[in-house]
Amino acid sequence: MATHALIVGINCYDAAAPLYLPAADAQAIAQRLSEFGEFRKISRLPERISPDRSGLCVDPEGRVTAVQLERAICDLFLPIGGGAPDTALLFVAGHGLRKEAGVPESFLAASDTDAARGNWVLSLLWLHRILAASPVPNQIVWLDTCHSGALLDFQQVDPGRGTRCLIAASRPFEYAYEEFARSTAERPRHGVLTGALLRALDPAGTPDGRVTNLTLAERVQRALAAEPQHPLIANSGEPIVLTRAAARSAPVAAASGRCPYKGLAFFQRDNEDPDDFFGRTRLTDELLERLRTGAFLALVGVSGSGKSSVVRAGLLHQLRLGQRVGGSRDWPQVIMVPGADPFVNLAAALIEQTAADRAAAIAVGRCGTAQQLVTLVDGLTADPPGTRLILLIDQFEELFTQSPPAVVAPFLATLLDALDLSQGRLTLILTLRADFYAKCAEQDYSGLARRIQGGQVIVQPMDGTELTQAICAPA
């Protein structure tokens, strides 16, 4: 398997303040990948012979022009004449810029960047287009620069066709910071993100002696949980092994005595069900990507298509792990079915599954208003910043088959108005049988049909490869 890495660390700039850590950060990442990684080719930029003449290193005094940076990135992800690697990794440490004129836009700075003259250099939108056009199936990008989170602002193109691991040091409007020095006489050793990456890439102490993009995300988030700077992380596709300890025999798993096949029952979010859930990686990635940029999702499919399984053992399980969407492990999740009294069932689910104030939840259960629900959501999402309450209404068609008709419109008004008032802190997910699609448009229902039209994902039958995974992988 061909695996290539491009490691960039730029200290020197013509029209911006010099930096002191990026070259050292880049060299440390290159060394970690060289020591424990499975990358056949590691390119450094800028590059020079190491002082001890033992090999190449990142040049702390070297310059990287815009042309050089652009060409190196294109060579990595869009190699001329074919021969694209199976896995390509790009790491960049240095200045990041944000242009506020008109539509805000973020850039990677090169040594010859001069914003005052309109030379902003490499737009993160351009980089995202390169990734979308790249034939490389497994793409990894880590940016330890200011304003780098803009890379994750763009909707991914067909995330199911391969694997992507995107990690940005800061949100689009934020700066990236250095680690705190241990004394006034000591310089910080690395950028905050780089330091966390270096520790997370060390396979020592991992249960199986290896680090994947998924476990990397989990370890980075855990390491920086108490820091003021929180990276943005997006993983999609299958796990990629990044580093591995010395080869050792894999333990033989003991037979559990349970059947991993569910028959007509759906896979649950908890217990061992997610370990047996295969064949829906592409759909799960699509759902995760939708939730990164939206707060409403409707899974529509025929009866028995696997809607409940993919949303529980796929989407909600991945959000709880926090390995694919940064920060999502802290998001409270509530699962309910409408039943005969959707207000009461919502209140009961909030009380049983979250730390919601009991009196506030009971008030919602008594045909509560949207503002009452939002107040409750605010209390559950106050800390850490960016927390969202995930509300799954499974078997949404029960609202039309079991709930009293007089309750349907008020219940939907409470939910959908709260969705608007919550300013992104409430996320609503529905699973709906396709034969009840028309029911959602019989009345306005606070704009339900319009929301479904804009936020629907059709759950289609598995293809041959997915069926093979679903049958063979759990065995």
C-alpha cells in the first residue's frame, strides 16, 4: 500500500511576524510518523540536511513560496501521470489568515504572503476542492494554523467514497495557540494542537498497540478538554492505522455465545450491538456530515430498511464516541417514540436519559411551549461550549397512527419552533416510514414538510459490498 505524507512547517515570512515553533512542530510530526508510522514516503517543506547529517529535516530558516506550497499539495493529492497513493497525509504549521472583506475566507500563509498587497495565498476553499477532486481514497489533513477550522465548514463531497480525517487547530474566527511554557525562562515546545497530536500518535499504552484516525481524535479531544483551545475534528469512512508499536500477536477473542444477527429487530445504540453493526459506513458518514452543518434530519425508508439501526448503532453511537465529530461525546442524547401521548413521552425520555430539571421536563410534558423546551435545552447544553442536545424521534409515523389528532399540530409546533429558537443547540432527528410521507404534508404542521424536503436522507437497500460486510464481518 502506497502511503505518502507532506509535512510543512514555515517559520519565515516576508510581510508577517516570524514564528519559532512551526518548523520544530513539523519535524516532530515527521519523526513520529517515521518512528511509528506506516508511511513509505515522508516529504518535508522547507527541507535541509539535518545538523548531524543523519538525514533530512524541516529547515527552521527556510522559505516556502506560494508556488512551492501549491505545487507540493497538488503533487500529494493530484499527482500528474497517475500513481496516486492509497493514503495521503498533509500537516501544515504556520501562519493562517482570515480575510473579512465581503464573505469571510481563511488562508494558509506562505513565506511570500502579503495580505496588504492582496496576496493571501492558499485558500482553504481551494484546498477543499483539491481534496474533492483527488483520486486518493484515504485523505488526512491536520492544520495547526490560525482560522484553520474553515476547512471543515465546507460540505464534504461524497464522504462515503473513501476515508477523510480532518483536524483543525481552531475555529474559523479563532487563533491557534502555543503550549504554555513550564517556566518564564523556557519557550513553549509546540503548538497546542501539535503537542496533542504528538502524544496521541504514540502507540504506547494503547490496547492493541496502534493508533487509528478514530482513536487519534478521541485522544486529542481528551488531552485538550481543559484547554481554552478546542480543535475541530471530522472523520469519515473506515479507520486508518496511523502508527503502530512493534509487532505482537493479536489476542484471540473468546466466543461470546451470543448471536450477532438481529433478524427483524433493530440494532441498539448501547450494549454490544454497535460492535456487530456493519454495512452502513457510507450512510452513517452521510448522516454525520449532515449533522455537522444542520440541525434537522429525516431518515425516510420503507419498513424494514434499517432506519432505526443505522440511526442508533451508526449515527448516535458514533456521536457518543466523539471520534468522527469533535466534541460530540459530550452531547446529551434523547430517544423517544411518539406513542399515544407524545408530550408525556418526550418529558419521560428527557427525565430518564438526561440530567434535565424534573419540574421543567414535566412542564414540557403538559403540552409545553417551544420556549419551555428551549429553556430546558439551554440548561442541558450550557457546558462545554458548542454542546447540542440530540433528540431522536424514532418511528415518527406513530404521531399519525397512535397520537390523538388534536395533539399532533401542537406537538410539532413545540418541536419545530424550539428548533428555531435554540440557535443550533437542539438537533432533531426523525425516522419515517416512506408510506407515511404524504401525512407530513396534509397540513402545514409548522413547516414540517418543508423541513423534511430539505433535510431528508433516503435509506436505500444495501449494495452487494455492504451486504457482504453485514453478513461476514460479525461472524
